[in-house]
Amino acid sequence: ATASSPDGITWTESPSTTLTGSYNSIVYDAFKDALVAVGDSGAIAYSNNGVTWTAGPTPLGTTINIKAVATDGSGNLVAVGAADADGNVSLAYTQ
């Protein structure tokens, strides 16, 4: 489920969405005027209003749990996945 708030105090559950899974991190990219959320099983979603969300591509595949996403404020995003059994960490970015 997703929820939105105009003030960070009062929250309203958003209407039913087709998104599934667990999301671990969210960032607002002012350049793209969009929220981007990342999560387990390679989940990426974006929203222009925080209420309606759209599933995005899975550049790290569906076996990677994406733990964080960050932006430089110029439209560039970077997402980092959890380390695998060998200690390798996955990284994806946009330009």
C-alpha cells in the first residue's frame, strides 16, 4: 500500500495500485519533478504526484534487492543493490 501526506502529519492511503512488493528507499528528483522508489526483487517505481505510481524497468534484474536510491538534482539517479553471497554489490545509474 502507498500513502500520501500534504504535511507529513496527516496520511491518506492511496487508491489501489498495481504495484507489488516491498520498497526500501524513495527520492524526489526536482529536475524530473518525480519521485522514484526502489525495493526488493529489483522493483523500481515512479510518480509525479506521490499518489499514482507506475512500475519502472528492472535494470538490476529481479534477483537483486535494491536498498537505496539517490539523485544529484540534475536528473541523474543512482541505485544500489544488496551484496550477493560473494560480496558483490550491484549498481545502476541514469544520465
